Amino acid sequence: MSEHTNRALAEHRDYTSSKLGMWLFLFTEILLFGGLFLVYSVYRTMHAADFHEAARELDTVIGAVNTAILLTSSLTMAISISALQRGNRTLSIWMQSATILLGIVFLVNKYVEWSAKFHHGLYPNAPELLERSNGQILFYGLYYVMTGLHGLHVVAGLALIGIMLAMTIRGTVNSGEYGRLENAGLYWHLVDLIWIYLFPLFYLIT
């Protein structure tokens, strides 16, 4: 085999291994949140009325806006990958930047929402919350754990995309070496998908 062929095969193996590693990592993330969703389902079945009552105090508008923000960020991330594959580095840079900006807006909205809940004494071990039923206490406990953990994943995703953005600007990630950007996109899509489940579970309880 020629040196060029050997190099191409090595690059293909590296790309495949990287993709497989990312999918395995995403599987562990699915297991983590899947377990939390299971716990939520059990407690919601046990305390359906309390969960419904507690959910009425969440801001559905902010939740819906954040859902739209993350869905849009998935689109910009997908465009950034497609653009780089076609050799349009400038568009890819702009779309990665837009994804980061949308993620930051999501976190700001979540901060505003959490601050309002803290202001009204609706946070773990708050005297006002402890006076409520066990079901409502469980609801807010799960709300903070699951949305907080998701928020940490958003932060991690933004850091990862920021690294990809810097590497794209330097040319390390390019039309011939875009596997790392694809992996970052997979992670970001998972973060968005988790929120799509969290939104109806906490904000749209019927």
C-alpha cells in the first residue's frame, strides 16, 4: 500500500474509534438521566396531585422559550458541521458562535427562573417549602436536581463547543478533520434532547 493509502486508513480508524467512544459516553449519559426519569415517574405516580399543584408555580413561558432556544441551537450546531464539511469555515465559525450564544441565553433564563423560586422560598430545605406536602417537596427536589444537572451539561457543552470554535478558527478543525466537531454536535444534541423531556415533565403536568 502507498503511504497515502495507509494514512487514509489510519485516519478512518481514528475517526471510527472517536465516534464509537462518543456514542459509548452518550450511552452512559442516557443511563444517568434515564434513572432519574424513572425515579421521577415513580414519585409522580405516588403523588400525582401534589406534583400537579407544584408544577403550576413554574414559569411555563420561560420553559417554552428555553425549549425554543435549545432547538434553535441544535439547528445552528448542525449547520456549523455541514458548513465545515463543505469547506465553508466562515459560516461554521458563525454558527458555532451562535450556538454558544444561545446556550448562554438558556443559562441566563434558567438563572432568572431559579432566582424567582429562591425568592419565594421554593428551594431545598427552605422553611416555606418544608411546610408543604411531601409530594411537593419531592417535586422541587427532583426539579432542582434534574434541571441543575442538565444545566451543568449545558455548561460542559458550551465549553466543548468553545474549544471546537477556537480549533476551527486556527484551522485544526477543518473540512478534512471535522470528526471532533461532529462529536461535540452529538453531545449538544443529547443535551437538547434531555431538555425536551424535562420540559413537559415539569412544566406541562396535567
